[in-house]
Amino acid sequence: MAERAYAPLVAALYRHPEVKASLHFSGPLLDWLEGNRPDVIGDLADLVKRGQIELLSGGYHEPILVGVPRRDAVGQIRALTDRVAAIFGRRPLGAWLTERVWEPHLPSILAEAGVAYTILDEEHFLQAGLRRDELGESFITEDQGFPLVLYPASTRLRYLIPFRDVGQTMKELRERHAAGAKLVVYADDGEKFGAWPGTYQRVHKDGWLEDFFTQIAQADFIETTTLEDAWIFQKPSRRVYLPGGTYHEMGEWSLDAAAARRFTQARNALKDDLASLVALPPWRNFLAKYPEANALHKRMLIVSEELARRSILDASPEVRQAQQNLWRAQTNDVYWHGVFGGLYLPHLRADAYGALLRAERMLAERRVASGEQRDYDVDGLDSGGEGRQGQGWQGLRQGRQVDPRGRAREGARAREAARVRRRAARLLPRQLQGRPRGPGEPARPAVSAHAATRGAHGQPHPRASGEVARRRAGSRHPKGHPDRRRGLGRGRPLPAAQ
């Protein structure tokens, strides 16, 4: 994908210094490019230095921000901002919103992460009652007093670029200019420039991208700009409060078949801006439609809560690695689907579950190392849930076994005694285990725990003590009783070590 889409796009921008743009690369993609295509990283660094492009932040592993806990959303954005600053020497002020999924509380999350502006589809603004000819500027919104500048991305340009002739795109831009638009934003996936079926031939081999950049640079009514420059030099036109939603195709995909047909019929029955007033289903509807997505999502929330609790007092490398695995499992693809992939691809779900399991294992190991226990079933006992109230619990506090009455004894001694009993049981003569003696087989002597645990030189184990009682004739236990089958006289267990 990098060879067919990302690298050729960056190279084309490098050849056209008069064309400015805002680009977004996810954290894993930046990591891959740095390790496998350092030439692309070098070209991007040059473009940033000469002010031709800006790099947007966003979630490091491209999560749907409204679908992950606030702490993870803020943490992922800050992580990618730091990564971009470390590579290119400039901190992003704007962020790419994954799949443009919006909910009204996002401004405070983005502001906490240091984001000043983002991009949404025109559909969000039309849902709020604005008309399409009013979307030629930027807008401002807020949540809890935290402001955020919003840029509407043209839906028509998204359908034209790069699938139609360059002339049709230029015609749309002229019409928007004539209608008084001060700012027109095109924002879409970079994969459309070479990775989508048929686009590599059209965009790069047939010269569509070269022609597009050339005509953009020569047009006297167009001046390209980065979103950062627009944020600095152009004030927002008005305040807006947008309902939650995303682009209408995703809203349709989140519905079951019957509801999707009704949704499409309702939109088709209306014209132009009126169609956008048909309420879009929320992105979260995917979690109701697909149990697989919901199960993975709820497992992710549990791990996130566990990690947040552990991170308060533990900043070890293992906890930081668990966080990376959690963030990897929050990648958006496994919680919804589009045309080319998504949650119905089992290898994506397997990767997400694998990341969660690795995070859980690391957190569990840190709990054991720190002597912490968890009461998962909330029964007042330890994590195993064994025993009854009043019988005490076995912790890891200084290797001691503690009971409610305050008595303590060395846990190591109890474990050693249990080990000796298990080993003695394995080495008992077979007649003591309830097997009748075979024909001509001599009688076997009784074996004590001392004899059963002698070392290589015939010396008894220093902690082994107590003699195993031979099964006595006339035992009070009936045939088939478990103690009789074990060969223990009168149901007595092996004596504990002294």
C-alpha cells in the first residue's frame, strides 16, 4: 500500500511546491515508514521544513475516539503528537478524526489532548440544519467551555477525486468560488490515490494526479493552504453544535438490512439538503448489530480499567507495554465494517484479542509481583474465590498465610508439607492404592513418607515426617468409598508435616 499510494503521493507533492496540503499518518504507519522507507520520511521532513505541508495528529492506533475510554483517547492523541514532533520537529495543532465519527463531547477530549481544530464531513453540519452553501468557512464549537474549530469537508469533492476527470473537479471548485465560499476543504483516505482497485493505473500511470496538481497551481481563483494557516489567518464564521454521527454510508452500514432499506428510501425521497435531515444512526449501532464487535469492545473496556488502576502506582516497562497492546486492540477496523474490510475479517479480530490477552498477562504478572489480589466475583474473598467467609485467605504478604484471627505461620512450610504429601501419594505401593495383589506377587511392606522421599543417597528429606498408615482389615468404609480406594485406613488423610 505504501508503494502504490503513500510514497507516490508524497513524491508528487515534492514535485509541486506550490501545492500545500495537510496530511495525517497513523502511528504504526509512521513506525513502518521510518523502518522500511526512510526516504519517504526524509521527503516529508523537507516538505514540513519548507511549510508546504502540515502533519495532523490523531489517535496513535486510529481508534474511534467515541468508542474508547477518555483516558485512552487523550493518551493516544498525545502519543502521536509526541511522535510527530520527535521525527519532524514540529508539534501538530490539528487532528484527524478517525472515520469522522463525531459526538458532542469530543471537543473537551480533543482540547485536553492539545488539539485546536479537526475536520468533519459536510453531513454533520447539514444534520444541524445548515445549508450546503453556508459551508464555505470554518466554525467553532465547544464542550464544557473547551473550544474546537471545525472544518467542513466537501462531500462532492470526495466523490469526484480521483474518480472523475480533473475538469469536473475544477468545475465544482469554480462554482463554490462563485457562490462566495472562502474555504473549501477536501479530506479523504490516502488509499484512494493508488491502493483502491484500479486507482493506481488511473492516478499515477495515466497521470491524473500530475494533471490535478498542475491545474490547481495554475488556477487564478485558487490558493492552496494548510489547515494550520487557515486556523491562524481566518476566524471561524459562527458557533455550531453538531449532533452525533458520521458520513451517511457508515450510518447505513450500521443498520440491519431491513432498516438500511428504509433509511435509503427516506433519503432518496427527499432532495438535496433535505435528505441530510434524515437522522443518521450512531456509530455505536455496530455494537448492537454485531455481537462479535460488542464482545471485543467490552473486553477492551475491562482491560482498560485494569490498566488504569495499575498505572496509578506502577510505571514499570511491563505496564507501558501492556498499554501499547491495549491501544493496538483499540484500532477501529475490528469494531465496524466498510466495503473492503472490517470486523468480519477473522485475522483482524484475532490480532485484537491477542493484543488484549498479552496486556492481561502483563498486568496479571505485575499484580503477582506486587503481592496484590483481586476479588473478581466480589464475594469478599481472594481472586480464586475459594473457601468460605471466616476461613481466612492466603496472601502474598511476606510469604505468610494469614487468617482472620490474626494467627500466622510460614507459608513456605505449608507448601512444603503439601508437596511431600503429593509425592508420597505417587510413590505408595500399589496395594495401598486399592489394587489387589496379582497372582504370585509378593506382599509389599508398608512405606512411610520418610522412605518415599529419600534422596539419591538414601537420606530422608529433612522436612518429611509422619508415617503412612497401612490399610487395615475391616475398615469401616464400605467398598468403593474414596478413602478406601486411596488405601487410607479409616479415612484418615496423610499426616501433615510437623
